[in-house]
Amino acid sequence: MTTHETGTRDEWLAARLALLQEEKALTRRSDALAQQRQALPWVRVDKDYRFDTEEGSVPLAELFRGCSQLLIYHFMFGPDYAAGCPSCSAIADGFNGSVVHLANHDVALSAVSQAPLAKLQAYKRRMGWTFPWASSFGSDFNFDFNISFTEEQQRAGLVEYNYVRGGHAMDAVPAPEPVAQLAATCGTDAPTYARDRPGMSSFVLEDGVVYHTYSTYARGVDGIWGMYPWLDRAPRGRNETGIWWRRHDEYGKQ
């Protein structure tokens, strides 16, 4: 017998209608936050960042691919990783279907990682992805946008991520078990794994000038992690006790 509260259809409907009001309030609050996000001041990007792509070495403006807006997912795939982060991989599984719709609404979507392009391309083939993915290897881009850090910063406790210094689980020493577990799946150790972090950034191109408009990190990327909005509506919710997800080609394997 279930241990969850049960009731009649009328009791369920009354509770559901009360919840609907809360959901509507949350939607209105989310709309207001989106307007605040869009009202942030734009910051001109003056540094000449270069990226390795399938079309060759290109500046940041070329990642817009003819659009005036650019969304970049900062995919955790450091130069010393053997494979991309499983969490970022689960998020990126939702990109293929979105790219064409965004492009037809004047928004380009691209992933960017530190790993050399050849590694990214091989992993992209393995995952069956088609979305644009650029390498920032040898560039300051990841470091300037606070999603990659040097070993010296890490050792000195100078990692500033999600707008604060320290305090994130990936900064802990020794590394928590979930971090060590994820690192192992990437073929590296926890400190090396933790020198790259997830996030997303937005840019706009106007009159030939690129501006940075927004960045979010850590749980700020929950909204683009496709499986979680579904789980939040499932009967048992996220129901997590640890790292349960894998790369999509690894389920069923020991």
C-alpha cells in the first residue's frame, strides 16, 4: 500500500487548483526575472578571442553565424579530459533540436570548451550531436568568463565561480565523492576535473561590436537541463541520492 497521501478526485482537484495559483505566480515572477535579465547593461568585448571550429580559426563574432544574438554553453571538457563531462553531456543532449529553431529566431547556439577541436569532434561523433561546438584551446576566453581556472588559482584558493570565491562543492579538499566519481568518468582526477566548470553566457552583435549581456553558472543552468523540468513534474520528483545519470550511450553498461 502506498505511503503517500491519497484522496478523492474532488480533494485532488481542490489541491490542484490551489497549486495552480502558485504556479501562475511563479510564471509571472519568472517573466519579471527575464525582463530584469534582459535589462542588464551590456559590456563591450574588446579582447580578440579566437576559436577553432570546423570552418577554421574564427573570432567571437563569427560564432554568431549571421544572427545578432549568441548563446554559449560552457561545456566542461578540459584539455586533459578523455571525455566530456556526463552532466554537460546530459544537458547538451537537448541542443540538437533547439539549434534550428533558435537560428530562425535570430539566436545562434554554440558550445565552447577548452579541449582541442579534434577531441571535441571525436566526442561529438560518439554522441551523435550536430550542434556547433568550438574550441577555446589556447585562448583566455574560458578564464575571462570564470569557467576555467589555473592550477595555481586552485591551490591558492583563488577560484571565483558563480560570483563568489570558494564555497562550491568542486572547491572542497578532499573532493566530495560525486566530484571524484564524475572526474573518473572523464578519465581524470578530481582537481583536474574541477578546473573547468559549467555555465552559459549570452552575447549580442550590434553595429559590428560584440557585447556580453549575461552569464549564469552552477544551478543557474538547471533551466536548460532538459530532463529536470520533466522530473520536477514526475510523481517522485528528482528523487536523487547521488550521481545517477550517465552519458546516453552508457545506460545498461556495467
